[in-house]
Amino acid sequence: MSKNQKEQHRSKIGGQALIEGVMMKGADTGAMACRLPDGSIDVETWEENNGKNMPWYRKCPLVRGSFNFVISMKDGYRCLMKSAEKQVTDDEEEEEEELSKFEQWLNDKLGEKLFGVIMGIAMVVGVALSLVLFMFLPKFLVGLLIDHTPVPDANMLRSFLEGIIKIAVFLFYMALTGCMKDIRRTYEYHGAEHKTIACHEAGDELTVENVKKHSRFHPRCGTSFIFITLIVSILVMCIVPIRIVWLRTIVSIALLPLTVGISYEFIRIAGRSNNWLTRALSWPGLQIQRITTREPDASQIECAIAAMKPCIPKDLADDVW
């Protein structure tokens, strides 16, 4: 393969950082690789359907964005929970702790399902908190400001200010969580995931030394996708003339599929094109990745490589984004 061909290859393999590991998904195979407490790498694989035989709703422009996003979230959450479970050693499982009556009742009723129930509740609380922070709070704060100012047509200004608050909350949250040791390690695995995909797209052999040479910033990153979605939400909400906060929040949620669909199409274009326009539009998202990715060490890169290899199809024609 020539150097020019290597530069033009855009892989459809995408991934996600896990707790002490990386998950990757290709055209027909998915894999997760986790560094276990004993230092070994545990690899799990499963079948995927991200190729030519996907159902129509995962291939139709604008429609596919929401479906693929939900599927990615579901698979990512499942792998994240499994990676957390893999970090529990046998000694920790065997440790006897004094349980309260309520904890003992939960343990008797749910048994091994208790962990999943707790994480499920945490996910629901997380989604609810996200809706409050990114949907209700910006509209509430901007409503307090604009509804008491003599602005004849404040719809565009309202949408712009709401977007600014959303972006500020997003950046603050990412920067704050990045200060936590465990999250910082996850960001390092995130960097390993990006660098490994870039190495594969360049046509280089997947070795630790080769992966280290590549950038930890990638245009198809989920962080960039979220940022683009925030920007698109500003434009979409410009067409909504509703001023009542709670009603505007409901309409904003109802328009999420359209917002996500538009953002997904942009990420697709940015992922396979490398012209001045896509580079300019991708630049803000890539800069945010300075927060959500860190330079990985060799052991983290080894995990990313272990997750990537099973996902590479024999025929690279099936691996074109």
C-alpha cells in the first residue's frame, strides 16, 4: 500500500475507553480488552452488524444518527459495567462486611443482580441530571434574563445564550472530572483508543512503538460529536419561537433526534474528508479532546491494540467509513 493510500484510508472501527480497558467495534466484530488486577489482559469478542446488512434505519441519512447513538450508548454502558466488574478481585468478593438490615434485605432479594440494579439507578439519575443541566437550566437562566429585557425578537439571542451555557457546563464538567485520578486514567485509555485507530488508518503495523507516534486527537470522537450536537442544538432551537421554559424544554427534547441526526451526518463527513472546511469545523471538537484524552502509557496501548485486532476484517474493503 502506498503512502497516499494509507493517508486516505478511513476506518469504520470506533471505540470507547473503559475502566482499565478499551472497547472497539468494527463491521462484523466487537471486542473489549481490560487490564486485570493481576496484570494480564482479558479480551472478549462478540458479533456486530455494522456492515452492509444493517437495517435501513441505521443507514438512512438523518434517521441513522439517533439509532446508532442509542446503540453505541447501550453497548458502551454494558462494556463499562463489565470492565468495572473485572476489577473486583476474588479476595474483595470474599471479604465479609457488616451489612445493615436494609443492605442485607437488598442482598437477599437481588443477590448478584444488586450491582446491576445500582448501576441502572445511577444511569437513570445521570440521564435526569443531564436533562436538567443541558436542557432545563440553560433555558431557565436565559428566560430570567431575556423575559425581563425589552428585546423585540430575542429568539436567536435566546438560542445562542442557551448554547453558550450548555457548552460552558460541558467544558466545566469535563475539566472537573479530569482532575479525578480514576477518570484521568480513563482519559488515558481514551487517548490509547484514538492513537490505535489512527495507527490502523495509517496502515502501520499495530505495535506499541508505532501507536505512540500517532495523534490522540480524532475527528470521529464522541467528545467532538457531543460538542457538535451542542452547536447544532443552537441552530435548531432558533426556529422554535416558544418562550415558556418548561414547554421549550419539552420541544428541545422532542427535537433531539433531529439534532443528533444532523450532528451524526457531520461527523461522518468529517471522518472521511480532510479538506480545509472539515478541518476548520472539526477544530473546536479536536481542541476539547485535549481535556478528554491524555497520552497513554505502553500498557494502556497494549489494551487498545488487543481490542482493535479482532475488529479488523480480513477484507479492508469492509472497513471503509
